[in-house]
Amino acid sequence: MGLIEVADSIKSMEIRGAGLIARSAAEALKQQALDYRGNDLDELRRRLDDGRKALIASRPTAISLWNAVQATMRGSSTVQSAEELRSLVAANADAFVERSSKAVEIIGRIGSKRLRSGMTILTHCNSKAALGVIKAAHAEGKDIRAYATESRPWRQGLLTIKDLSAAGVPTTLIIDSAVRWIMKEVDVVLVGADTICSNGAVINKIGTSQVALAANEARVPFIVCAETYKFSPKTVYGEMVEIEERDASEVMDPRLIPPKVSVRNPVFDATPAEYIDSIVTEIGLISPYAAYEVIVKELGQESIFDIEG
Ligand code: RUB
């Protein structure tokens, strides 16, 4: 798949989930670099810059995508030749993909310590990081079960139940509006993240904040599972996270919308830090209020002041 096809597949959600879109973007930039066989450094820079922009524009909310592109292009402004740039981009992309995949495993190991036999977990949408925790606990022999929300309109919950079923975890599917009713049977909520802001707010699939409210009311711990490249240097710099609104046709057939009626389809929302018990990352289990430190330590002070594009 060429870079533009990858960007299109991210836009159309054939490639989805904040971790996977980040890894796919890094790999697409690597391929773009390797596909250019010439020796013109400026030409290769132009191609990579166009590619970088197309990837970043493909989905606006997940900072994982932006962080992946930054990590892949790191150091590229100082290279002296096209060959050097090709090798640098390829090595950066490989390192990012390896680190990202390892992070999901480590999050599974750390997060599973918070799950005990007899627990019921509720998860929303389809997060590899959150499901990794549930699957790790199950693989360790813990007798746990899960509730998965449907996650309208895309119904990513159907992917979640398939994944948990394949791992052998007893799982029940519920519609999104059943969350508050079911919460009295739930011991812990585990969700993923697309972006974590410097003030500890977590941006994830639409409906996540409602799940957090219901969990808070029922005194059920709400835990976020996220790799450190889901933390946003841009928010330290004061930027607001753009919440993607997708086409209304994903919610209902436009031909059936009655006159005077409009349909909106915001696909992410923000859960404030006060509703979040903890965030499981590959560098450990942290408070949402430690988000700033994670950004500085893991993504580097310079990432905060180098936010072009
Ligand atoms: C997916 C979603 C997931 C996060 C984290 O939204 O909100 O919870 O991306 O996923 P969409 P992961 O389906 O719109 O991409 O843990 O797999 O990175």
C-alpha cells in the first residue's frame, strides 16, 4: 500500500484505533522514503513532507498519529544526503513500531495486576491497549468476565467481542445506553485513549465520558490504558484537541432525515482527570495529573516547542 492509500484507509477507518494508525503512519513514511531511489535530497524531503502532511490530515483527533510522524522524521533536518535520510526514516519508523508494540504488551502486564478473579470489567469501543490488559489477566488464569459496549455508530464493540471471545474471555455485549444500568455489576472500567492532554483529560471514543460519569457515580474505578505516545505535547503548548465530526450518513441514511432535522456525528469526547482513577502506560501506572511529566520525560521538552504542522 502506498502512503496515500494508507492515509485514505485511515480516513475511511479501514485502519483504525490510535495505536494502529500511528504504526501504519510510521511504516507508510518508511515506505515512501525507501521507494524514492534518486539522490536528490530536496526532492526526497519534499515527498516526505507531503506524505507527513497527508497522514496527519487523515484523522484530526488522535495525537498518536502526530507523535508517530514526529518520531519517524526526528533528526531529518540535519542529514546531508538522500541515502542518509532514507536510512534515518527507516530506522526511526522501525524503532517506533517496535516500541509501540512492546508498549501494548507491557501495559497488559501492568494493568492485569489490577484485576482479580471474580471481577467484571466494562470496556468501551475497541482499544488494543485495554483489551490487552483483559486478555493478559485471563491468560494468567484469573476468572474474569467482560461487558463490551456496542459503540455506535461504527459498532467497534463487535470487534471487541470477537477479540475477547477468541481469547476465551466470557463477554456480554450491551448497547451504549445500558451502561448506567449495568454499572452496578461492574468492578472496574478499562478504556483506551486517542489523546491525553497535559491537564490529564483523556480523549477517547464518543461516550467514554458518559461511561466515566456512570462509573464515578457508582464508585467504580475508571482506568485508562494508553501508550506514552498518546500523550499530547501540543496541549502543553495550549492547543485544544480537535474533536473529529464524521459524516451524518454513519448515523442514519441521509434520505430518511426528516425536514428541519439535522444529524451530528462527533466521534470522540473528553473525560476530565477528576473521573480517572489511573492511567496504565508502558512506563508504569500513573495518576492523570502526572500527564505533564510524562510528556516532558517521554516525548522530550523539545517536542513541546517544536509543534509545527
Ligand atoms: C478507537 C478508540 C480507541 C482508541 C485507543 O476509535 O477510540 O479506544 O483509539 O485504541 P476509532 P488503541 O475506532 O474511531 O479509531 O488502544 O487500539 O490504540
